[in-house]
Amino acid sequence: MSDQRGPGRPRSQTARRAILTAALTELEDQGYAALTMQGIAARAGVGKQTIYRWWPSKADVVLEALVDLAETRISVPDEGSLPADLMAFLDATFRQQGQRPILIGLMAQALLDPAFAAAFRDRFLFTRRAALRQIVDRASVRGEISPDIDPELVIDIVYGVLWYRLMLDHAPLDKTAARQLTALLLRAVT
């Protein structure tokens, strides 16, 4: 969400933070399907009209909360080597497995709503890909990745595993999975 001032009263950062926190808490308690703007407003202590003034839908509120959360919890490590950078990034990413209901809800919404799909892709998915791309690009500069490797395919593999396991919930996303995926990728790219 842009911080540029539009018509009306300026956005209160305190109210914004309360709304985003309330949305995440409501999601944990109720799940995405049961999440409502009314529930978010009640938990945040604001009027429902305040939320609608800043976000057109519950999916947009949740998306902004998720973007903020990812920016604060998953940094782009620079440990000096591809193995260390990949392991740190994947470990931090997979530790967010508790965000599964949020991610699944947003992905479902994106499948139903093309306008939201574009926002989800541009504001969240591509931002997370860009973070991993920094790691891959640094490794290429250091000569740790074979020049014939397509970096976008490497990134697809990482997020393919992540989304597949999130969607099907058939195998864990944990430190062991991060270690195994790191080892597999290192064998593939060198």
C-alpha cells in the first residue's frame, strides 16, 4: 500500500499497525475463510470504514500484513558463500511455516480474483523471488554457480518446493528440508 496521501484524513500509522496485527491474529484464530473486515475492525479497535478507506478487501489487508511480516522476518543473508547464504535464507523462510493459512488463503483468492492475483504476484511473490535472486546473483559473481545455469530455474525450484509443500502439507518445511534442498541445489548449480 502506498504511503502517498490521498483525499481525506492522513493515514494513522498506529491504526494501520493495529489493523495489520489484528488481521494476522484473526487469521490465526479464525482461518482465512472466516476472516471478516468486521472481525479485523473489532480486534483493531477501529471502525470498519477505516479499513475500507485504505484497503478494498480482506485479501488486500492480509497481503499488506504478509508483505510487512516477510520484510521483517526474512532478510537476505550475506554469509560469504552460496551454501551459507542458501541455508540461512531457506531456514528463515521455512521457519515461517506458521504462515501457511495466510499463504493458502491468499493463493486461493489469487486464483479467483485476477486483479488481486496481480497484486499478490507483484507485491509479495516477486519480492520474495527478488530476495533469493540477490543470493543467486552474488554466488554467480563469486563463481559459485556454473554460467550455464538459469538463475530463474533455480529460484523456481526453491519456490516450487515451498509452494508444493504448503499446498499439499504432505511433508515438513523445516530445518531438515532447508538443509536437504540446499544440498540438492548446490549439486545442481556447480
